[in-house]
Amino acid sequence: RDAEAEVTSMVLYDATTKKKYCWVLDKSKKFKNINRNSVDVIFCKNEKELLMLYLDKWQEIDPTIVTHWNGDFFDIPYLYYRIKKLLGNLVYKMSPIGKIKEDLYNPMSPITLGLVSSLDFMLLFKKFITKEEPSYKLDEIGTKYVKKGKLEYQGTLNDLFRDDIEAFIDYNVRDVDIIIDLEAKLGFIKLAIQISHLCNTPYESIYYNTVLNEGALLSRLKQKGIVAPNKPTTTN
């Protein structure tokens, strides 16, 4: 929640237009915007500009569902707190109704964006692939299931950012490409949507079998014209 680390790059994929965008910090103003390997690369003179451009594109796309790898726990909360720290109330542009809920008692998903459903692909993978994997790192899952792992580099990611900006861009875009390929092969987001519609439950309820079962039962009872009794609200 302190969000002390600077955001040096952001990558976003619009599944509707099939376009990828990459914003990269360039304080020295050495680089010009380019289209690199079918990715619009936008260089930003400071972090505030980077975050503002990202928010503008987010609003333009107006997503109803977002996905990521372990993003419920890290990416979305960190972005929320970092944007709030640098841009104040502009962070509420992440929600089309300007409402964001902080739930510090939910360690797996502490931030909820109003009217934006978050389907963490790592959690979907754990739900639908019941066999336990040796590791749930994106690199290893991508390599095993779609023959695409993270790009290797020497030193730290900060070293790569400083010494080889093109490799740094490719590294960040690769993470998004792995998730795109995983969904193309496994179809977990489509499956989650179908199940949620059948059960008349929010998309985020896909992880909870009890909620799905209850939704399916209530939907079936309604089809038969049967009103289910209310749940007891107290216990003796």
C-alpha cells in the first residue's frame, strides 16, 4: 500500500481490437514512439504522464472484464495505490462509475473496481486444472502449456531497463502474450463467463463452488415457479 517503487512500464492488450499498447518511462527523452512487433510503444517523459496515458486508454477501451496473472493480489492493488499516490482522485478513472472498494481483510483481492470484473488467470488455472503443478509461475505454466516462457536476461530487471530498452519492452510484452496464448488454448475466461451466466452469479464468484451451486439451484427453481425459502439468519 505504500507503493514506493516507480512504474517503468505498462502493457495492455485490448481483446476487442486485438491491439497491444506499451508505455515506457523515458526521462531522458531519447526515444520516439514506435510500432514494434505489432505493439504501439509510447515513451513517456515522467511516470505521471505514463500513468495518465494508461488511464486514458483504459477509459477508452472501457473494459468489462480484465485478466492478469496474480494481478488480483499484486498488479491491480499496486496500480491503484501508486496512481492514487501520484495522481490523487484520478485513480477512480479505473472504474466507469468512479467507485473503487478497498478491502484490506481480503489478502487475495484487496481492491475491487466498480463495474469492472477481474478474472485472475492464475486463479482460473488453479480452478479448472485440478492437478497440482510443481510451480504456478507464469514462466513455467506458459512453457508447459503453450510452449512460451518468459524472456531470459542477465542481471536485474532494472539493469535491463537501463541497458537494453528494446529487450525490456519485449520482456514486458511477453508476459501479456503468454496469457493471450493460454486463453486461446484453454478458454478459461469464456468458460467462467458461461458458467456465471448459467448460475446467474457475478463473474468473480467462479472460484466458489457453493455460490455457483446455490445460483444454479435458484435459477432452476425459478424456471419451475418455485420460491425457495430464505436462508436462516440466526442460529440457536
